[in-house]
Amino acid sequence: MNMKELRVRLGMTQKDLAEQMATTQQTVARWETGKTQLNVEQIKDLCLTLKCTVEELLGWKIDVEEWRTSPFAIADAETRYGTLRIKTTVGSRQYPIDEKARESILHQLKELHNLRRNNTSRPWLYCWSLDNKILLINPQYVRTIELIGDDVEEMPEYYHPEIYRALDDWDKGEVSGKLKKECDAIIAEMGDQEAVRMASYVRVTYDDGEDEWNFLDEETTTTFFGLEAATFDVPQCSFAEVEEEGYYRARYANLDRVAVMEVPSDRYHRLTAPEEA
């Protein structure tokens, strides 16, 4: 799907798009015909305006090896599904998910049933959401899991992938244009700390309901990589590193006492991407 098709899908004219991009209709026409090349900031702003990913806009997919250095958010253009609602012993949470995530959850629940029937130890539940989270859920604290289609109940709000990417890079001061305005509005609404946490920090929730926030770096991604594999067994009193500051400080969580972990997905995928040869 090219730029014109994305614009028409939203019922926008070239003039409408030009106004939202603070440019001229003639410039939009040149973008659509390829006569004028887009820079990185323009591509990101167009993605926000046309409600699409970079892959949809440009027609190419970023290779895994390029994730670490790519200036764009890492996102798949999957079909939206609706809401994942999880009730645990420490409360209820809900997340917006796509169809692929729904199918993964159903498969894992089926596998968990087979493991229990065969008296085999249970792995963590693993899922990703549209609001920039990889969810790692300890089954022993789960009461119910609901999957609710968007036509039945409106799914939770979430931002465009480029928003999370920009907030993760906020301290670099490189965000501009329409993207910066939207980020500024989000920060004004929820506060700088919460906005940065949403993009860069892991939320660890323990069995007593206490939350702990840990900055996600390369050293601690190995903890979550093992859980993400969906084959990570949780033995009694197993400790995993969730924060590391070189020689001077490290924090280890007792996984047997952890109910839920929420990992910022765009940052996680960048840190775990293979190095380019």
C-alpha cells in the first residue's frame, strides 16, 4: 500500500494531508509520485498522520540485523483484535492486542493444559501488546484470562509505535515536527517520569502487588529473553537479574514471587537484535 492508497483509505485529499503536515498540496503530490524524497522526520510524521507503519508507507521491511541502528520504530502491521484482560491475585490489567497475539495466547493456554495433565512444570505465559509491551506472566498468579474482540468492547488506548520510539530517545533531543508535538502533549498529560517509563523501563509486579521499575539495558535483556522463549520453567526460588550497574550494583528478583513483568518491546527488540556483520 503506497502513500496515496493510505491517504484515500482515511478519506483524505492531498489538501487535507498537506494541511496536517504543514506543507503544500504540490509537495504532497511530489511525495506521492516519488519526485521528492522524504527525510526521516517527514516519514515519521506521515506515519502518524496516515496511521500506518514505516513498512506500509514505504513498502519495505526492516531486517532484524538493522533494528539496532534503524531510526524507525519496530512494528508489525498486524490485524487489530481487541482486549486481553488478565485477572491475577494482585489485580486486573488489560492490554490492546492484535490477531497474532490472540492466536499465540490460545496456543499457549492449550499447551499449559497439556503440561498440567502430564504433571510437567509450567512455563511463563508470553504475549506482546500494541501499547509497546512484552508481557511475561507467571501462571500461578493468574485467575482468569479474557480475550475480547474490538467489536464487542472498545480496546484500550495506545499510541503509534513512533511515539514510543521517540520517548525512548527523548533525552537525545532529536525529536521534531509533528512527532515532537504529540510527545509533548503526552508528557504534559502523564508527566515526564511516566512517559519515559512507558518506553524504557521494565515494570516488575510482585505477589504482594508491589511494583518495581528497572531501566532496560543490554545486561538485563538476557533475563527476559529466556522468559520470552515460552519454555522457561520457573523453579522454586529462582533468581533473575532485573537491574545491573556494572560492578557497583545489581538487583535480582525471585521469580517465584513475581506475578507479571511488562517489558518495553521496541527497546527490547533493539537491544536483542543481532549485531550486523
